[in-house]
Amino acid sequence: MVTGSLARRYARAILEIGTQHNNLDKIGGDLRSLAKAMHETPELVTALINPAIRRADRRRVIDQLLDRIAAAQHTRNLVYLLLDGERLSSLEAISREVDAMIEARSGRISAEVTSARPLDATQLSQIINALEKLSGKKVAVTRRDEPELLGGVVAELGDTIYDGSLCT
């Protein structure tokens, strides 16, 4: 498994290459799609990182995945580099780092807002405004309902959790 600092180094290189070639969002999206496929399919991860499976066979599987998502050439090059270095298991960590760097660069940050029941538009707007004031950035919110909560809201903003909930 790749440490966070190594994933950050890969992400910085990707950020630089994507910026130079004006396709950073495409590369980031490609990596996100690949990381999602690997996260949702443990058998795929096993097939791609198992050194007992010939590298040529693993590359054919990767080529099919890359063709399916119409990956940019720079994404392909990165994935082949990870395969050759036996570091495909770090793809999810690299993808997270790239997403974080893209968001930081554009002045955006992701937040997840969890509540017991769905929030109406006014409530959600108030929460987004408060999070934007706290972070000083534009906030993109993902909503989630958690029936175990009795009330209140939990907001995850980057690495910080604001917990104003009531639990059983």
C-alpha cells in the first residue's frame, strides 16, 4: 500500500501534467471512475494487483477499463506506470489526493451533510452558507439521510467534522 505522501507526489505530478495539457478535469474524472470501479469490485482489485497473474493479462483488463471510460492518454500512461511498478493498489488514494488538489486549486471544497430527515432548500442553503463562511471556499455538498439520528446535522468539511446531532 502506498503511503499518503507518495500518493500526494503522484497527485502533484498529475496536477502539473494536467495543467500543462489543459486536461486536468478529464484526468481527475478518469481516475475517479477507475477508483470507483476498484472500490465497488473487490474481484477487480484482486485481479489487477495479484503478481501471480501475468502483467500482460492484467494490462488487457486495464485496457478494457480504460477504453470503457474513454480515458485520456495521460491517464493511461499513469495507470500503466502504476501497473509496471506494482502500485495499482494505490489508485484510490491517488485519486482522492488529485480531487483534493483540484478542489483546493479552484477554491472549492467538498462537504457531506448528514441529517435524520431530508432538509428543505432553505435549511440546506443556510448550512452551505455557514460552511462557506467557515472554510472561505465554495462548498459542494453531498446529502445523506441517517435514520439513526434523532435530530440535528453532521457536516463533514474536508477533514473537519461539525457534529450538531442527537443520537440514540
